Amino acid sequence: MDKIQAFGKNVSAQFTPFAARTQQYVKEQLGQADDKTELPPDYIELEKRVDALKQVHQKLLQVTSQYANEAYDYPPNIRESFNDMGRTISEKVNLLSAANSPAEVQAALTAPPQAKPQPKTFSHAIARAALSGSQTLNASHPGAAEDPLVTALEKYALAEEKVGEARLAQDSQIQSRFLAGWSTTLNTNLMFAARARKAVENSRLGLDAAKAKAKGGFTGGQVKSESEWSEETRQEIEGKEDEFVGQTEEAVGVMKNTLDTPEPLRNIADLIAAQLEYHKKAYEILSELAPVVDGLQVEHEASYRKGRDSV
């Protein structure tokens, strides 16, 4: 029986502060609380800045999380078969160059058993479409002289595959160096700040609840002035004031640390570096291809004009 009573007292001791805070919170929401301990202006300013930082992280993460989705730029209207995606463009080109019959050409374009599907990126899709187009032209006119359009499409396919691989490398860098760090700040640093702020709010509610109880605000009895409080009540309120001040100081430290950390800026720098490397690589690949295709175009146009003039 004594154990049951002791357990009951323990539960009551744990429940009473929570109930008092809840009652105080409800009264404040209903506008029935006479007094509410004000938080320091500097503290409120820190809260606003932390909320802004959290919003920035959430919004940017909502967009950049797409870098974890390989097909984020893959057109939804494309219909590619497993055979289309069974080999890399480089593999297909090598096999096609060695093909001596239509059967070997078809085998080069067909996915081998248990092949891993090729990436679903926009650049890879362009590469597959370009190579398929070159082979369609070849098949339509077997044995003819080399068609410059076929050559251009094949070279373009190889280049676009490289661009696609560079994009995948960029995505991998962004996932490991930006998304991981950005998510850590959101889920760790900002979460710690939120917990510290919650502790401040709970201690404030507890303090104001104790003051309201001392004044008779919870009992509905005669309102007591501070001079009428018992020594026990004074000590209880002083203890809660000390707790409130301590929690506030701790929260200020946590919020300042969250705001001052250089990690978010480092994350942004890593994001930009990965994007820059990708675009630089794509520029280099296409810069190497462009004069080759331009040369084919000039030669073909000269041949075309010469043919027309001879007619």
C-alpha cells in the first residue's frame, strides 16, 4: 500500500508542473492571463533569425533534394525500351563499327542478358536518340558513301553521353558535400535550437503558472498581493525565476552558435563548385565537338552547292 501511495505521489509530482503549464498556456491563448513574463528583446530577435535560417534551409532543400533523383531532367514523354537502355553509347558505337551484317548491327543495339539499364538523364536520352537516328539513316541506305549527318549524329551521341556522365558526377558531389551538410544543419543544429527554445517556453509557463497560483488566479479565490505570499511560495517562484533565466541564457548560446556556424556558407560553396565543374566539363565536351560538326556541315554544304551548280 505504501508503494502504491509513493508511486501516486511521484506521478502527481511529475504531472502537476505539466498541468500547471498547460493551464497557463490555455489562459494565455484565451487572453485570460493577467501577467506574462516578457522575453528579452535580444532573445526575440535571435528567435526571428533562427526561424528565418530554418525557412531558408527548408526551401532550398525542397528544391535541391532533386539532385538525389537521377531522372530529375528526364522528359516524361519519352518512351524508351529496355533494349534502348541496355548498353552505353560507347559500347554500341564500338560494336557497330565492327559489325559486318544486319544481324550484328541489331545485336549491337540489343541489350545483353541481365544488363543494367543505362542512366535516365536528359543528356543520355539525347545520346540514345542521336545514335538511333544515325543507325536509322544507315539502315535506310546500306552500302552508300558515308553520310556526314550519320557521322555528326554518332559523334553528338558520344558527346552527350559524356555530358550525362558529368551531370551524374555533379549530382554525386552535391549529395555528399551539400545535401548531407545542409540536412545536418536542419535536423541537428536547428533542432537543438528548437529544443532550447521549447525549454525556455516551458520554464516561462511554469513561472507564470506559479505566480498566478500564488495570486489566487488558478483557485478563483481572493487575489493575493506579493506581500501576502508565504515564504514557501516566494522560494518556489524564485527557483522558477532562476530556472527561467538559466534556460534563456542556454537557449541564447545555442541559437547564437546555430547562427554563427560557417557550415551553411561552406555548403553553398560546395554546391556552386559542383555545378561549376559540371558546366565547365559540358562546355569542354561540346567545344571539342562543335568545330568537328561545323566542318562536316561546311563540307556537305560545299558538296551540295557543287552538285546543284553542275546540274
